[in-house]
Amino acid sequence: MCDHIVGDDNVFRVGDNLVFNYDPSRHNVFKVNGTFFQRCTFPPQNEALSTGKDIIPLKTEETKWYVCGIADNCSARHMKFIITVLAESAPAPSLPPSSDAHSVVSSVFGVVMATMVAIAVIFA
Ligand SMILES: [Cu+2]
């Protein structure tokens, strides 16, 4: 499940939740900066998210970087994930018209983005 590379279209909105679904015995999640992201380096292990279902409320407009800190998952298996959080009122980016405008899914961590009202678990 972690062999997929995420595209550039991971656009979220302030007020959305980012949900990481993964097997905590095999993966974890670190929020890192852009440099760490590029190099696949991590903060101390005790800063990892490791519940297997981490829900991150997106409250500010920013770019966020996440990597898996287990073994060489990040460097060898591309378990890294970048998202862009836009202001709630920003013009809609070019999302596929057929899909739910609030669903941006990555299979890297089994990442699911959901609105405040519904968390849809979608696994690629
Ligand atoms: Cu991993």
C-alpha cells in the first residue's frame, strides 16, 4: 500500500481533516519541514504519530509535509506526502469534476481527506 507516489493535486481546505490510515506496526507519520522531506530525515521517534488512524484538523493556510519514519520507507518506498491547505474561500482548484470536491485520496499512507461532516474511508 505504500508503493504509490502522490501527485501534485493534494489540495485541502482550511476546516478539512487529514486522516492517515495505516498499519501502526509497519508505518508511522512525522510532520516535517521541506528540508527533512527532501532528505527523508525525521525528528525523534517519540514525535511520531503512530495510532494508525491519525486525524489532523487543518486550521491554517500552508504547505505541510509528512513522511514515514520506519526503516527506509521514505527514501526507498516514497512514503512521503505533501499537501497544500488553501483558505476556505479560495477559488476551487481544478479538481476532477466527477469526484466529490472534498475527496483527495492518496494511497501512500491510505490518506483520506474529509470534510468536517463526513469521514469517508477510501483505500486505493
Ligand atoms: Cu511506512
